[in-house]
Amino acid sequence: MDRIIRCECGFIARGDTDEAVIEEIREHMRDDHPALLEQVDTEDLRSWIEVE
């Protein structure tokens, strides 16, 4: 099952594991939302994960 995190801008990060989807959303945030990246920690991101 895929894990996903939906960004408020519409981007959807996908991964096979929690770690993979967190890395993908961090990369997206680094590129598109650098200020937000500094405010969100790993536990926040884990709480955003949905399983498809």
C-alpha cells in the first residue's frame, strides 16, 4: 500500500514506506516551501501520512 502526504498546494508525495514519503515531501518543501520546512518536524509529517 502506498503512503501519501497531501501538501496544501496540491502536490501529493507518495512512497512505499513512511520514510520514503517523508523524504519526498521534505524535498518538495525544500524546493517550494522552505519556510514551512523549518517549522515542521518528522512527527508532524508522520501525522499527515495517509495510506492508500
